Amino acid sequence: MSTDSKEKVKIIIDGKEVLAPKGENLLKVLLENKAAVPHYCYHPGLSIAGACRMCFVEVEGQPRPLISCNATVSEGMAVKTTTEKVKEIQKWNLAFHLINHPLDCPICDQAGECGLQNYYMKHGKYNSDMQENKVLKRKVISIGDHIMLDTERCILCSRCVRFFDEVPKTSEMAIFNRGDRSEIGTFQDKALNNNYTLNSVDICPVGALTSKDFRFKKRVWFLKDVDSVCPGCSTGCNVTVSFDPIEKRTYRMRPRLNEEVNSYWMCDYGRLRYKQTEPENRILAPLKKVKGNLLPIDWKNAHTEWKEILKESSELAVLVTPQYTSEELEAVYHFFTQTVKTQAIFHTIEAQKLSDAVIDELLLRQDKNPNSQGLLSIAKKYNLENQDLFYFEQQLKTKSWKTLVVFAPQDPQSIPNFLSWLEKGQNISKKILIGTHISHATPFFDLILPTLTFVEKNGTFVNFKNMEQKINAATRSVEEAKPIAEVLCL
Ligand code: SF4
Ligand code: SF4
Ligand code: FES
């Protein structure tokens, strides 16, 4: 049952009356009502552990303070989150968490978004009573393709253990030993190699689990965030894209809550799709083939070439891929049918083979395109939905097209056989690629016009469930790349 449909009861939080779903987790309700209750082990997407003992509150009628993550809401409950008793518990608990914590903050990637740092500023004891030396533990351990572990920094909240038990259900992690020798690790030092490992970095409240991809690259306070959607497959996981506005570079992508699509999680494959936006593999300027070599030209010349090609093009075909936004695809279909007056617009979706199947039992889908449904509905509007790749290949055998315009996949991995289809059209005299990446297919083209990746534009992707979801521009990493409308001179 969704929380909205649950019976509501009145409770009092720090003297203020609020309505909350009956039986709802008390800490969740407190946090939703802006009560700043410190917590480490509680995560709304995981089971309750009651391990960190930070979320104590006082509830009227109860003989002693209780952990709010393990309590549920009932009618008339009066909760106090800032009493002297509560503050005293928080202070000593935090001191306990820090007994063996190393002084790594200046070199720790979690700095700026660390639960220990943040709570210490507010609830810290400041003067240490410790006379013993800290217990030293293992540091800088690679525990998988994407994750580094520092066991000294771990506060044993067990979020990562519960995550791997409950979400991908791979159960690689556990807490070993007892007392102050307790240590987080993987079973028999096995590598974390499932497709969801980087979620553990997001949920680790300290710097014990860090991402190999992100660590030491950028201090988080230099980054800005925008809401977007992962382009990695037709699931369309909701994400936050983090970028450096001065450097104009994207640094990471993290999942954003959407209960209907991806909950709190995303897969590692999708998370690392942001790397496709880096300038290193991008088409940095328009390119024209001169004596067999692709040479950079400016946009003025590129547009002159483009207009000449369109003028001569009585026999022109277009191939589009479902890696573009619905707005871009609408512009493409409209331009070529209405202005260029061709119906030879083909798409790369094989409708009979299009599958909603999840290939890793969680989120990642077989269809590695973010907008297959958007493309199909636009093609249908123009009565061109049946002109798929199979039909295109048939037509290549009989038609004598002079020009082929290809809207290339933004992610070359998504359509692995891309080049082999193109090779069947060797007789076509002018081949134009509109796209983002240098790939094995690039030398096949005579004119190449660079356009924007998913972090550089606004628009809509329609996921496998036919849900329209918005992507938002973060930063423009390649100055010379242009929006589709400008590429086409609309
Ligand atoms: S590694 Fe992080 S998430 Fe895992 S138990 Fe330690 S602090 Fe918690
Ligand atoms: S499941 Fe698909 S949409 Fe979600 S993160 Fe992975 S690749 Fe991206
Ligand atoms: S959040 Fe309640 S005990 Fe950790």
C-alpha cells in the first residue's frame, strides 16, 4: 500500500502537530517534517538495523529515549528530538563512533558530504577523553572493478551489507570479528562484481567505500547538480548529474528516487554512461572528407556543404537511432518529410525484437536505448513506423540513393552492428553523420556534424513503460557541438 493511501494520524513533533500515515516509520516521518535527527544506519530503501544508535528521540509516555528508526507512528504520539537528554546521547554516541576513526578528512573523498563531519559540527563532544591508541585497520583495498575500501573509516552501520543482501541479492559483504576488531569486508576477499556495486558508495555515510572512477578527481563543493535521466537503457533511471560549471565537465551520475522506475538505485553500466560526454572521444568540430582524410572545417563551411547536399538531393535517405530526445526526433521527421520532402526515413528499432526484458534481474534492460518508445510514436505520427532497419537493408539492395544522412547513436555500444549496416550502403555517394562520438564508423562518412550529448540539452525520453521523463542540460563540454535544430539549419 502506498503511504498516500494509508490512514493518517495526528502526531506532535517538537510541539508542532502534523499528520502522518499510521504505522509509518517514525524516523522517516521526522525527516520528512524537517526534524534534523542524526542517523547513519537507517536508509528508506533498506531494512532496519538499529546499529548506529544515533537517531534517539524522546516519546511522551515512554520510560526512556528510543531509536526512532525502529519505532512506528501512532495516534497522538508526542515526540521530542532536541531535549538535553537526546543531545547528550547523540554527543556520546558520536564520540564512540569516532574512537577508532582515522584523521583522514583532508584526503578523504567523502569530505563535504560526510555524515561524521557534518554531525560532529552539530553534535560533537570536541574534547576527547580517549587515552588509548586507535585500533588500526586495513586501508586502500580494491574490492571490485569500481570500489575501494578503507576499513578504518567504516562506522559499521551495515548499510552496504543490507544493500547487497536485499537489492542485488548477491550478499558479498559482511561485518567480521567482534568488538573493536569488527571490520567490514567481502566474503573470502571475493571481488564485488555485480552490476550495482556503486550504489554502496552512495549509501555509505562516510568515506569507507569510494568510487574508483570519482575518487581524488574533484572536491564535491565545486560541483553543481541537475536532475536528469540515464540514457543507458529503456528503463530510464532517474539520476542527478554532477558537473563542474567552470571546467564544463561532468564528473558523476547518481540515482535519484523514483519509486515507479528505479527506487533509490541505478546500475553501474548506466552510471558510467556519463563518461560518453567527455571531450576525449567526442567529435570536436565539423569534419569534411578531403582526399580520403577527414579534416576539421568551421560551421559556416559545414552549413554551406550541408545546404548544397540538400539542394542536389532528390534521392536522399535518413537513418535515425532512438538515442535522441522526442523533441529532436520530431524536428528530424518534420524537417525531412516537410522541407526535404522525402519519406525515406528509417529507424534502427526492430519492432518484433524490441524487448522490455531485464537482463540482470533488477533494472538493466536489453534495449540499450533511452527513447525507443518516443521514436516509435513519432514515426507512427508520420506513418513511417514500419520503416525499420530490416526494411532499410532491403531497400538498400534495390534503391539507388545518392545521399544517406545518419543520426548516429550517442552511445556507440548501444547498436553494436552499426557499421556493418552502413557497409551495405557503400554505393551511396554522399554520406553524412550527425552525432557525438568518434567511432569505428566515422571514416565511412564524407561530412560529420557534431551535436549534443544527453548532459548538454533539455528534452524528453519515453521509457519502456511509456513514461515521459525530462532530461536537463548540465554543461556543454564541446563548444562546437550544436543542437539538432542548428545542425539542420531549421
Ligand atoms: S562500509 Fe560504509 S556502508 Fe558499509 S558498514 Fe561501513 S560505514 Fe556502513
Ligand atoms: S538500468 Fe538502464 S536506465 Fe537504469 S542506470 Fe542502468 S542503464 Fe541506466
Ligand atoms: S538510524 Fe536508528 S539506529 Fe541507526
